[in-house]
Amino acid sequence: MLKVSALENVPRWAVLAAHAVPLVTLPSGLWRIALAAGVPVLDGAVPNGGEALYIVMLSVVSECLALLTLGLVRPWGEVVPGWIPLLGGRRVRPLAAVVPALLGASGLLGLCAWSFYAQFAGLGDGFGAGPFQDALMVACYAPLLAWPPLLTAVTIAYHRRRRESLATA
């Protein structure tokens, strides 16, 4: 069983960064949900049932993935909770958390880079909305730029902490 003292050496900055990740994904998710609900946050057609469901699910999945960052600073990131069948109570191997987290951060960074490139290379048709709608969209999506570096920093702190705790065990 995981001792509480194992989490005492989690840096405060890592805890704050891990808690910031779900908060930086929230505005874009709320913007997408508003779009799916028919709120005029973007000019153009209102999404139909299938598109609206996809947009809402994208928001839910991205927020759930962001919440997984908390596992890098919480006990359930070191020992699988007992209520999970077959795995409950087992220690989480550090690389089982580190590799997916760093791959996710790399993918997010790639998406950010592609979005900038596409926008400035003229591959997209712009936002297609009025000035207020454009400003709202940028305000809701700009915080996402913090997701890759926050996730990377928290993951590296998790890896260092787990490596040190395994070395002393």
C-alpha cells in the first residue's frame, strides 16, 4: 500500500501545475459545448445532431484526459485504486504513466504547431466570424497553449520523484 509520505515530496509547483491543466482546457470545452448548443459563437450553420454529439464528446474526452494529469500528483497515480477490477491495489509502474503522458504532450504540441502553421500559411479560411466571436474564440483556445508545457513539467517531476522513491525502496 502507498504511504502518505511518498506524496509528501511532490513539489508544490507540480501540484499547482497539475491542477491548472483541467482549468486551461475548460474554456475551449465550454466554447465547443456552446457551439453544439446553437449559441452563436461562430458564424455559419448550427451543427446537426451527429456533429453536435461529436463536439460535446470531444470536450468531454479532452477534459477527462486533462484530469488524468492529477494522477501524477495524487496517490491513484502511484497505486491503482482498489475499486478497479484486476488491477486494484497494484503499484503503477512509472513508465506506464510517463510514456503516455509525454506522448500526449508531444501530440498536443504538434497540434498547436500545426494550428499556427495552418492559420498563418493560409490553409484555413480563418475563423469566419465577427470580431467579437473571433476574440471570444481566441480567448477560449489560447489557454490550451499551456497544456503541453504544464503536462511535460508535471510528468518530469513525477518521473524524478518515482525514480528516487524506487531507488530508496
